[in-house]
Amino acid sequence: MASLGLKILRSCRLLQNGSKIPLYCTAQSRAFNMIYGDLNKLTPDVRHYVEENAKLCQPENIHVCDGSEKENEMLLYLLQRDGLIKRLRKYENCWLARTDPSDVARVESKTFMSTYYQRDSIPIPKTGVQGQLGNWIAPDDLDSELNMRFPGCMRGRTMFVIPFSMGPVGSPLSKIGVQLTDSAYVVVSMRVMTRMGAQVLDALGDSDFVKCLHSVGVPLPTSKGLVNNWPCNPKRTIIAHIPETNEICSYGSGYGGNSLLGKKCFSLRLGSIMAKHEGWLAEHMLILGIENPKGEKKYVAAAFPSACGKTNLAMMNPSLPGYKITCVGDDIAWMRFDEHGQLRAINPEAGFFGVAPGTSAKTNPNAMETIKKNTIFTNVAETSDGGFFWEGLEEEIPKFVSIKSWLGVSDWSPESKKNSAHPNSRFCTPASQCPIMDDHWEDPAGVPISAIIFGGRRPEGVPLVYESFDWNHGVFVGASMRSEATAAAEHKGKVIMHDPFAMRPFFGYNFGHYMKHWLCLKKRPNATMPKIFHVNWFRKNDQGKFIWPGFGENARVLDWICRRVDGEDIAEKSMIGYVPKPNSLLMEGLEGSVDMQALFDLPKEFWEREVKDIRKYLEEQVNEDVPDEIWEELEKLHTRVESEKL
């Protein structure tokens, strides 16, 4: 498949005034108006990519980003002048953006992978079943969709050229991308979330790069009014990935993972494909370090669905005396085996794009400290004294302060029927500001991973923690993950959804092949395989209250995991895996009592339903692509459950 610009230029068709006019004729009649930077300083491949898409999108100006503080200040000024952001005067260099209410989250239904063969991208579901493991679009159909959107989409706007590195610049584990966008909001956000600017071009040289094209889809002048001055085109939004040419094309949305293309699009969807081809893993995982009072330190990676507490865990203040947690990353992990067979991980991001509601001094004091400067807030409420507000901060706001909701409702109060902040409102803040960032978080070699943890929101049936029996069983545990839906995407309600590996929205290729890739990793010569665990902080009692206190107390579970990695005899076999022996969790100093029996109860009826649901999901959604090893693990679980006494 040719690159987007070339495919559309070759079609030479653009409807204008009812006539078909060769696009290259109208585009080449306009000279590029460079307002910042120098095209001549770009590598030939990057310059060609910029020029062909400038001809396609027809921007008024071109701005090549250098990532400097001067540039950032200029863009923040322009965004403020145009009414897209406002300064939160209570803090240092903090800003608030309010989006169009129709542009507030990832749009999974409009996100596609495009390959010649559908089965390369997604499994073929059972006949009559709607697939849930991603969306595929044929290359010719994608060309048609993009042809209807991108020609002339940046008229009257500036095309920003963003060279960025996912991972420390120059690391052998890092990858480089170039994003073209007509959104200054995207530029200032990408500066936080990635390593961006001139140094990236120096590191790129003649190497390949991921091509990222983004437009809000609102050329100027526009006849329609903008809500909150936020340009977007939700009715025509599409986010497309073209693995063959390492391209991402995003149109119509200016928010989050739809527009910050280094995030889910690059680091997970295309990243997982690169990882498969090159023998590594690109995962939706946090990375943290935990050090016990003896000075023994381990690193773990943990996969939870969006808005299920990854950031809180990655920045945890442990309640156990003498323990220390350090943060390497809160959302994405790229992991490779080194020459000694040790799995090592980097955080490819440079910032945190965290869910704001629920974040507070009680739940995540380190995050609250991090976001007090140089932060872009989106769709949170604001206070009359120039601060931010969202659900969870009720006890931290003085009574005399009034609140304006994200929808612009003044004098908002907790008695209001609508939330003050959107449930998926975000903070975009530099990772370097976090007070507990690990000393090695930017180590080009990555940090050694001793354990991999899966988890989700399960209000019943699933215990606080259990360990897989072996690697294959651990892959099955990840593949059978389920969790309550959250507000991070367009799902509503608290339905229990299958979210394998916490990657369901982010698989770059067929989930069946993805499982096979994980299973094959253990065949690597001299590989030291991490132990795999599952955790559930969210189990509730009959009154609907959480049984486990969570947050800093989760260090007790991490301690048990680390001791298991060291081979301590503190686990006993259950029908689903190894669970802690009685009194093996360190509970000294825990405030209040915990019903440990309820926390680790494994109801046979629940797990019988779980086996049926997993089987149905695999049969219907993954169908012929389920690896034999996964079917074997399901049958083993079924046998263990059926042999369990009531």
C-alpha cells in the first residue's frame, strides 16, 4: 500500500463546486508559507512526507516544531488568545481546556486497522456474532474514506510538524515518529507526552519513522459555530492504522488517544505489530519498582484497563513501614529480552495522561504533587480561586470557593445532577515532575522485570491476588481478563466486559496471533520468564462496599508477589492458581479489619459461570485462531472447578 499522500495524489480527484479537479494541480499552485523552522533541516524522507501531505491538506502555514520553551510559550499564548485554553492562576504554568462535549474520549467504533487480509488484523468471529476485538477496513475502502476527508482539510490553518521519540532519545528500545497536525493543543500536549523536537531529528538520521497524520477536520473559514472554541468533526471522525507503511491517519477528533498519536495508536497498535515482528512486547502496562526494608528491589509490570487505577498504583505511597515504591511509567511498557535472557522494560512516554476524577491527596498524593505545575487539564471543573476540581476533591476545597463545571455551569454543587468534571477528564503532566520517579526511568537499557500482573474491576468472585501455575497458564489468565467498563471509551454502564491483557481496544493484530506470540516467548533460549499474577482491588461485600482498602495497602500484595518471585513457600494451590497461605500477607499496621475469608472466597458457581463465559467468548470472538495451549488451559480450569467441593 502506498503512503496516504501518494495514494490520494495518484487518484487526482477532489470534488470542488461539483467538478472533479486534479488535486496536484490545485495544490502545487500554492507555495509553502513557512512561519517557524526550516524544511531544509529535515531529513529527505521527513521533508518528502511533509511536502506531500501539505499538498494534500493545503494548510495556510507550516511550522516545524523544535520543542523549545520559547516555542511552547508562543503556542500556549495563541491557544489562550483563541479561547481554547485558559490559565489556572492558582498554579505555575497550568492550563484548562474544555472540549466540545461530543469529543471527550477514545472512539473505538471509529478506530480501524487496515491490512489486505482481515484475519491479519482481527479474528473472524463465529457466524452471526458481532466482533469485539477491533475493526478492520480494506485498503481500498480506507483510501476512499480518507479521500473524502483529508484533501483541503487544513485550509486556513497551520500544519505543525512534530518529530518525537517514543522512549529515551537514542535508546535501542525506542522508536521515532513524525506527526503532522493542525492543532496547537496537540503540539503542546505531545511536548509533554513524548521527547519532542530537534534532538529527535538528529537521532533519526536515515532511519525509518512512523508517519502520523492528524487533522481536527475543520478547515477555515467555517460556517458552523464551535463549542468552547474547540474544533472537531465528530460525525466524520476516523482513526486508521496502516501497518504495511507504518502510518496512522486520524481525522475529526482533537482529544486524547484520538489525536496524541504517539499514545495508543503508535505505542500499542502499531507498536504491538513491530513487537511481534521483532520479538518483543508492547503492552498496556504500568512499570514500578518496589524496595523492601532490606534494600532488595524488584520491578514489576502491571496491566489494567483504562481508568482502573494504573496511575494510582504506579505512584503509590506504600503503607508498609520501610517499603519504597518508585515509578517508571503508568500506562505503556515496551519490553525486550536482553542478551542474558532478562526481560527489560522502558516507558516509551515522557508524561502522564491521567484520569482526573478520583485522584486526590488521599488516593494519589504523588500525582497531586506532580500536576501543580506545567500541566494541561482537559474537561475538569475550575474553582473561583483559579484552581481545578473534580469528583474526589470535595474535602480539599475551601467552603468559600465556588465551582464552575466542565460544561460551564457556574456555582456547581455536589447536589447537581451532573458531574462537575467529565468522568474521562484528564491531566497531561511531565513524568519528570513526579516526586517518586525511579532513578532508572529513562535508562536506555530499560529496567529488569521480575513479575507481570494482570487485573481489573471485578466486584465478585475474583480474589485479591493469585499466581499462575506456569507461563502458559499465565498467558491464559491474561487472555481471560474481564473488568467493569469505564468512561475511558464510549461504553456506558458497569457491564463486565472481556478485556484480554487490558489490550482489547489496542490490539494491532489478530488477538489469536497475539496470544501465540506470548506463548512462544518462553521458547527463547536462556530466557528467564517472569512470574505472572492476577490482582483484584475491587471486590465488594453483600452491602456493595469494597472489602480491600486498596491504594497504599496494595503494597502488601506487591510484597507477597515479590516474595513469591524469590521462591518463598507462602502460597497454596487453589482451583484458579496459587493463593496466599493463611497469614502470609503482611497485615501488621492495617487500619480496620478485613474479611480475608470473603476476600479470597472462590464460589464454585461463580467460576463455573466464568468458565462458560470464557469458553463462549473464545469460541465466538477468536474462533479458529485460539491457540491449542489456551484451549488446554481452559479445560484444566474446567476440570479443577468441577472437582471442587461445594
